[in-house]
Amino acid sequence: IVILGGAYVLIYKLVQKKLYDIGQRRFKTNAERFKAINEAFGGIKQLKLQRCEKVFIKNYSKPSFENAKHHVTSQIISHIPRYIMEIIAFGGIIVVVLYLLVTGRGFQEFLPLIGLYAFATYRLMPALQVIFRGVTHVRFNVHALGALYEDMHSFKDESYLSSLYKKKIEPLFLRKELKLERITFSYPGTNKPVIDDLNIKIYVNTSIALVGETGAGKTTIADLILGLLRTSKGKMFTLRSFMSKPMV
């Protein structure tokens, strides 16, 4: 156990820096892959109209190839030691047997002990290999685990999070119309209002279209109506109630 375990520890010490480096590069290339995918699907219309598919394929292919290469390298590093250790262990047993035969020493006396060591090695190797493979996978994915840890602890205001789960959403009764009266909205950190002094009436069982150029505030108006945003100024009414807070 000591010899085999020590050998695995020595191998890990030799490869841990390599695993750390390729894990960091793999994390970076994986982010580049998803960025390329998001850009392609986000601008799919322009992509098809301008016939620039090859550009996006190239942007995706390079980080994808690098990502696959780093993944394969990590798999090779995690599996190769098993075969190296098997060659060394069983090769050593064969050398000992040949030495005893050549020197004419009592081979039969040592045969039970040699068989015991061979059996113990055969049984220990898979368990040690599983441990080694698990440790190398953790080392390889340490950057992804670090990013996940930061995301999970990014919300410091736990009271705010708990209030979201306990918050009861009241149903909105819309009998006749939804009225937006002198609505003004500005995003946090900006002084210029996206929506300024807007008045709208939306009647029940009717369809409307929000039309305008990019940046005119169409999505913002829809989010205000849905209750996803809070108005900076103005009021929103239904026939029965005044909507003073976001619904969600």
C-alpha cells in the first residue's frame, strides 16, 4: 500500500501543475464557445442575410477544438498511471522470479509470498486508480468550481432572497381596461428617462403592437405592463385597483 500509494502521490505531484494550467485554458475556451453560440443565435437574421456563417463557424471551431484537446489531455493524464503502475508492479515481480531462478535460491519458498504480493497489487490497483482519477478531475475543474462558488455566494443580502420566496403575488383582475397615466421610467444609474410622460389605455380582449426604432423603449414598456419593473413616476390602473408595486 505504501509503495503503490507513494507512487501515485509522486505522479500527482508531477502532473498537478499541468492539470491546473490546462483546466484554466479549458475554462476559458469553454466560455469562448458559449459566447460564439450566443452571438450566432442572437444575430441569426443578420448572419443569414449577410451569409457570414463561416465567420461564426470559425469563431466556434477554434475554441471548441482547444477545449476538446484539453479535455482529452486530462483524460490521458488520469488514466495513464494505471498502466504504468501495472507494468512496474508486475514487471518487478517477474524480475524477482527470474532472479531467484538464476541464482538458484529456493524459489518454492518464496512462491507463496510472491503470489500474495501479486494478488494484493491486483486488488489495490483499481481502488488507487479511482482515487487518483477523482483527484485529477477535481484539479482539472478547479476553475469551474471556483466560478460556481462565486456565483452561489454573489448574493450577500440573504434577507432579500428569502423575501422573494415568501412574497405572495396577488392576482391582477382586469375587467375593462389597463390604464398607464403619465408613466416615466429611468434605469438605475442613468438620468435620461427611457419612458417619459407616457399615457396608454389597453382595453380587455384587444391586441396592441409596440412599434418603434431600436432603443425607443418597447421592451421597457412591456416589462412595466407585466410588472417586472417599477415606474419612476406615474400610475398604472386597472378597473378595480391601483398597481403601485411590481407584481414579481
